[in-house]
Amino acid sequence: MKIRIVVLSIIFLLANIIFALAEDAAFKNKDTLYSGDFTYLIGPGDILEVKVWRHPDLDTTMVVRPDGKISFPLIGSLSVCDLTTRTVEDRITVGLSKVINEPKVTVNVSGFQSKKIFVLGEVLRPGVYPFEGRVTVLDAISKASGYKEDTAALKSVMLIRKGYVAKPEVLRLNIYNVISKGDLKDNIYLEPQDIIFVPKTFIANVNTFIDQFFTKTDPVLQYYLDIYDIRSGTPGVRSR
């Protein structure tokens, strides 16, 4: 019995190691558009939580203004746009050092508002969702409450990158294999402003699809394309 338990433990350990290696390899696949090594940069609308050790009177939560600045006690106006939280910590620390002895500052983003991803098509809640860093395609679909089981063509999910430029990048992803077979190579990490589109039918011609995508008359799709100023152009298509 003891030998059997040991053997089962070893098998379980090896299975976990193999799965972890497979997952790591999938995310490092040279064909993926984004590795997931993303450092979040603060933008207008983000909510920052700032704490100063042993100075609770300075602890505050604030929204980054449209001009990319915040106002902090004892310092005044401070530009934080396109900075990391670590850089903002350093800048607040420098400012407070003029009036406080060796201040220790921590900054966290408690509300991600400046960067978005779009999840459209055959999902239960199509819309715009906050981009929070390490978000995969499947994570994005989950944010939209999942896909419509009866109509979603999961073997032909479209990732549209840089849809706001003249030549957006397009990648067809087989999310069916991700879900049913555990094949993670298509469950890639997203970038800010990425569009995930789950179609009703398999898309045979990606070029035709992207040519028509930005002129679709679907009211939900058109609403998000218009309100976020995502404009069409001549596509640049990548294939796997």
C-alpha cells in the first residue's frame, strides 16, 4: 500500500511538472503576438491608492486627471501618465522627503480605467473591459460571461490588434482546442486595445473578414467601434 501511494504521488508530481512546462512553452511560443511580459503604465482615469508608512493622514485614493496628473498633499500637482507605480512611488518619495524624514511610499492601481480590451460577437456580455495586465484570450471571453454555446465558432476566434491604425494585425485563434484539449498555444496574452471577436461561423477568408469588420452594421459592434474611435484600414494579416 505504501509503495502504491508513493508511485501515485510521483505520477501526480510528474503530471503537474509536465503541465507547467507545456503551459510555459505555449506562452513562449515564437508565433504568439504578445509574451505577457507587460508593465502597466498609468493613464488618465486610473484610480491610484497611495499609502505613506506611519503617516495615515497622507493615505489617499485619487483618480488620474485627463491631463495625466494627480494632486498630492504637501507636493501639489504631479504628472503620472505613462509611468509605472514604482516610478510614481519614487517621485512622491522625493517630494515628501523635503518635509518628512525618510518617507516610505507605496502606490497601487486600484481601478484600471485607462486601458481597455474589446470582447465582441457571440459572447453573453459583449462590451469593453478593463485591461489589467496578464489577460489571456480565454480570460477576456470569461470577462464577457463566456461564449454562446449554440452559436459561437470557437475554432475561428479573431484577435484584432491595433485596430485604430491603418493596418491592423489579425490572428485567427482556435479556442475550441484550448477548452476541449488543453492546447494552450492559442490562449495568448492580450495587449491594451485588443479586440476579441467570436464569430457565428468559421471564417475562411481572414482578409475579407477584416475588410468588412469595421463596416459591419451590427448595432452593438458599431457602437463600440464608434465610441472608441476604432477606424478601418487596409489590414495586415498574420497566419499561424
